[in-house]
Amino acid sequence: MLAFCLSALRAVIELMIWSLLAQVLLALIAGRQRRENAIYRFFSLLTTPPRRLMACCLPTKTPTWLLPLLTFIALLGLWLGLALARKLLIG
């Protein structure tokens, strides 16, 4: 049961990581019109919770361009930590 929970949480975090990367790529491709793109808005919907959580943890004067990068780093660290926990706990 523990292995399933760790794997499921890792899968959700991996989905958020890929969504964040896809959102950045679409922002580069679409430019200023990215807010009108339905796929961009979908990826934004998926990545809003971790971005908000990261924004709460950062000082208010943090540049806006830094927020997605720090969110990506935090999610990647969490994903790797869960992989290590699963490896150590399950074997």
C-alpha cells in the first residue's frame, strides 16, 4: 500500500513537472498571445497549486520570472526525494 501511495504521488508530481515545462515551451512559442491559447490555460490550471504554494514561501519582492523556475526545482527535488524514499522503504 505504501509503495502504491508513493508511486501515485510521484506520478502526480511528474505530471506537474511536465505541465510546467510544456507551459514554458508554449509561452516561448505563442509569445504575448499565450493567454488566449486553450492548451496554455490547461497547463496553467494544472500548475497553479504548486506555483501558489511556492509564491507563499518566497518574499514578495521575488521577480515573477523566477517563480516557475523555483517551482520546477522544488517539484523536481520532491520527485527525487519520493523516488529515494520508495527505494529505501520498499527495497
